[in-house]
Amino acid sequence: MAERDRPFPQTVEGDRGDPARAAGSRSGITSRPLNPSQVPGSPSAIELGAFPSLLEVLAVYVVALTVSVLVGIWLVPVAPLRVLVSCATHIPMLLIPLLWCRIRLRPFLGPEQPSLLGWHRQGTTVFVVIAVVLVTLNLADELLTASAAAPEWVRGGVLSIALTLVFQGVVVGLAEEMLIRVGVHLPLKRRWVDRGPVPWALIVAALAFGIMHLPNILLGQPLGPAIAQAGVATVLGLVIGYYFQKTENYLGSALLHGAFNTAGAIGILLGNH
């Protein structure tokens, strides 16, 4: 059998220090399938070139952002409410990385991660602490910096306000975290698992999260606010990325993102009434 065709050894992480378990794993009696990239001393999927490459991850990111911007440019002149444009631009951010994950990434996750939702993993305490901090900071910031002129979505009436709250609280978190955590952070974390103590996947994903807000300039946002938003998004990406780095919990990351945005929207509402 050629080396490339040889099955991955099904040795669990703790078998190296336990001869009995190691023997059982070699016999196939007590083994369990693992992510091939995490099997010690074996030809991993990454080494064989099967795991998604850095270039492929970058391509998914760029394609999703490009389609998103094109949708926005097409809809801005015709949409009755700006929030509808925002919702439409986030659809490619959700569907493109989701489809890519199902086809290319999911086969490498293994049964130890049965779902991208991630609720089977630990991290509840970290989630609660980060959620409280994010909500408190963003709510306080919007209340303290409220301007005299209410934003367009506040002046648009009840429908505009309701749609904006749904968009900020649900759509943004699900779509943007799908693109950043599932499309960028997760594959880079698995690919760079042996690159020492520096969490490069977290850092790159945070930078990607900040950069993805700059194309808002093409949709009419002034340069200064767009750069400021990108900076805040990078910091937020580091915070949520820390949670994801520990848990690989996509749904939890989306909820943290939605809580942060919802707190900001409520702060704007309260500051303008």
C-alpha cells in the first residue's frame, strides 16, 4: 500500500503514555477516530496536502466579501430602507463559508466535534464574563457619546427600528462569525496547531474581521468612521476570538457578537429619546 493511501493511525492523544491503551489502539479495539491533523507522529491530512490551504481560506474570505459588496452596490440605489441592504449583503457572508465548510472542512473535524454549534464544549463561564463586559462597555459608550442628530434608522420609524434590532442582534452575528470563525479562524487554528504558544489563527482572524468593515466605504460610509469601525472590530475580533480559540463554539461567538451590537443599538435609541 502506498504511503499516501495508508489509513491514518487511530491513536488517541493519551495512548503514548499508556502501553495498554496504545496496544489496544494499534489493535483497533479501543481506538476512536480523531482529526488526522492532531494524531501524533502520523502523516496528517495537512502533510498530505488534503487539508484546506491558506490560499484556499483566503479565497473563500475574498469571494464572500466581494459578492457581499457587489450585492450592496446593486441594492443601495433601489432599497427603501438601508437596513434591508445590510441584511442582503450579509447573506453571502453566511452561505458561502457555510457551503465551503460542509464540502471541504467538515470531513476533517472528526466525531469529537459533531456540530459547529459547539455547545457540547466547555466555556460557559468565559461566555458569560465576555458577554457582560461587551454589553456593558458598548451600552455605556453609546449612551455617553450620543449625538444630537439621531441616525437614519432611528428616524425611520417603528419598522426601521425593529428591522435594525433584528439585523444587529441576529443577522450580523450569524453571518460575520460564520465567515470569520468558520471560514478563517477554525481552519487556520487546525492548520497551525503546532506553531507554538502564539495564537496566530486568532490574530489573523481578528485582523480579517477588522478589514472586512473597510469595504463599507464603497457603500457610502465616510472614510474616517469606516477606519474607526475597522479598529473597533479588530479589538472585538480579538475578544470573541479568544472565546472561540478556547471552545470552537460558533453559535456562542455569534451570540456574543449579537449581544455587543444589540447593546450598541439600544444605547443609541436611549441616547436619542
